[in-house]
Amino acid sequence: MTKLPFYLAALFIILSCEDDYDESQASISEDLNYGLEEIPQTERYTDYGENAFIKTVDQAISTFSVDADGASYANTRRFIELGQKPPTAAVRIEEFLNYFTFDYPEPSNNETISINSEITNCPWTENHYLMRLGMKGLTIPESEIPDANYVFLIDVSGSMGSPEKLELLKTGFKLMVDEMRDTDKIAIVTYAGNAAVLLQSTFGDEKNKIKAAIDQLGSGGSTAGAEGILTAYEIAENNYIPNGNNRIILGSDGDFNVGPSTTHELVELVEEKRDNGIYLTVLGVGSGNLNDSSMEQIANKGNGNYEYIDNLEQLKKVFIHEKGKFYAVAKDAKIQISFNTDIVDSYRLIGYENRSLNEDDFVDDTVDAGEIGSGQTITALYEIIIKDNAPNSSVGIFDFRYKKPNTQESRPLSLTIANSATSIGESSDNMKFATGVAAFGLLMKDSEFKGNASKDMILELIENSLGADEFGYRTEFRELVSSL
């Protein structure tokens, strides 16, 4: 198990003193949930349900938006490390998959995205198959990434006073400052009862000045999130770099309570701003009053991504190891699968419940969709049922559309999905690991589609598919599952 930072370790000790906590440490059965403590939920999540199986005779085309978030996995890990069962609404399986980087090929032919696919048998349901879709954003060397115009938008309201919130964010933002080039710029906007500009846009050659401003941050007051968002966009627009990397990075627990504060109001606000070439990254922190629902939707609608920060290692992942994600190489990325009705009886998209699009949205360049960062991989899985005595033909067509940065016209990619299923044991490491992660998500969600998925199944799938695992994230996942 990954070592907890000091403040979470302290919280763990406090919880362990509660009368009923010892019971929560009982042996956990194969469904991974019996030993986790059911706790009253004051955090806010949206339950999007689960995608059901769809008959191809009723609907042969499946269309959805890319989702580049990874928050749900890190948040679920936080619950498990505290001996608590995550709310099923907190589990978004697409974010479990996209927390991890897969070994997908680099794009070619002047594209900034590559696509691939693979089919294998489904280990948790007999006679079903899994179809994996893989996408990868072009890895751009740091020296070739355009200059950055960042605005740190930091919640300093009273609810941010605990160490695992504001102090953790301050550490992360200082890590990011260390990664800045001299030609990059950072401004800092804070909000509590109202918004304030703590630091005007400052070049990266003044790192000490930027860090000194971050060190000044303290918490207190109510939460005027909308005013902070508007101020951050104003600063970003005033310092806009044509063809540059213009991005707001919001750090908060999402507990907005002054001015426009409902999820609907905040989503409308960022929707008005998303077409101005400024991206939005949302970083969630803390527990107890975490408004995951609001932050996830703000990121989705604001041309951005959503990550949850639960420990120092996660800070390094977001701010250092995967900092390429802060530069989008593809925007409004959409997926459309046209199933061959002669081959496929029915299908179910695993996850992506709140990313569904209408069939016509796929070619409509005015419809918003997801973004993919430099070097970032995206993975989606379908569970499919093949017809008896199906002919040896393609399963379907994998179509993908995206826009390059600073363009408004989408580009099409297409791939024929061969009907060449292998057994899961003979499949690629990418397939085995993705299948293990998805099985874990099904169990954490207590999915009606989990079949005979189990802890042993997950460990068997991932044991020999850890790959190079440069930063140990796959190994950490194995340890997380093993600890249950």
C-alpha cells in the first residue's frame, strides 16, 4: 500500500479509534466491499446509472465523447485507504481506465491522435467478448510545447482550511512553478467571499516571486466560486498567447456558496467562456464536503479535465510526471462505433454514461466534446455479444473525429475492427490491464453487470501486464487490490 501523507495518516488513526471501525477491517470477500465501512455521505456525487445492453437491430451506432479525467480512481483510492466503501455514484469506470497510461502507438501522417482496437473474450461473463478502443495524443517534447499562459484559480474559503486541501494544493502549485520555463507565465487568482488577484501574470524566470505569493495563501470566509472563475478568465484573456497554451487551473473542494453557485449556473458560466481558446483543469481536494458532482461537470463543459488530489504522489503525477496533459493536442474528440449487425447481437459501453452523444453530433463541429493532452492515452471498453454462427467479417467501424488546437474544423480517422478475438490470456498487456481495471470498477460500483468478476480475477489479469510502469502507478493499483 502506498504510504499515506501525514495528515491522512492522522485521520486514519482517529477513525481507527471509533468503536465500530475495527469491524470495518474484517476480512474482505471476493466482491471487495464487505470489509469496507458504510458511512453517511455528505459529499456530493451524481449517479449516472449504468449503460445497458443495446440490440444492434435497434441501434447499431454508438456515439460518445472522449473523457480524459482521472479523478474517480484517485478518489476511490482515498476511500479504500481510509477503510471506507466509496459511494457507487463516485465510481466512473472510464476515469479508472484513463487514470493509467497505455502503450499505444504514436500518431503519424501529420495527425495528433492515433487509434487502435482489440477484441478478446470477457472473463466475467461466459460467451461475451470485450472490445477495447485505444487513442493516444501526440507526445510533444517539452521544448516544442508553446509558451504557457496559466492562471492558478485557488479556493481560499473557510472550508479549505484543513491540511489535505489548501496546503496540499500549495505544495502542488509550487511543484508546477519549478517545472515552468522562463517564457511561461503564471497569474494567481483567489476567491473566498469575493475574488482577488494575488499575483498578476508573471514570467517563469521569477520563480521565487511566484512561490512567495503561493506561500501567502490562507483560508477563511465563504465561497464566491463564480466570481473567481470570471476573474480568472479575464486575467487569462488579458494575457492570451495566440497559438499558445492558455489554461486556468482551478483548485477547490467545490463547496461554492456565494453568488451563482449551483452546478447548472456554474456550467453555464464556463460554457460561455470555453470557445475563447482557454482550457480549464479542475483539481479536487479534501473530504467531507467534496462536491465532486459540480467539479466534474464544470471540467466537462469547460474544455478541460478533472483530477482528484489525495496525496503527495498524486501531486507529482499531475504536476510533474504527466504535465504534458496541460497542453491539449486534440479538442472536441468524439468516438462513433458502427456495429456490423450480421456479427454483433448486442453491446454495452462500459462507463462514459455522462458522455453520450446523438448520432448526428458526431459530424457537427459545433458540439462540444473532450480534450486529449500531449502523450495522453484514452481507453474505452465495450462488452459485446457475438451472434451464433456469425460470418468471418469485421465487427464494425471505429470512427474518430477531433480538432487540432487553434482550429475549428474536425478531422476524421477511421479503423475497421476485425473479428479476430483472442483469449484474454493471449491478449496484449494493454488488454489484460484494461480488463483488470474495468473489473475493479465493476466491483466498486457493485454493477449489475459484474458477473463473476473477483479480486483473484483482477490480480491474475494485471500480474503479468504491469509493463514498464515507469512511475509505479500500475504496481500501486496491484497493491491496492491486494490489500483488500
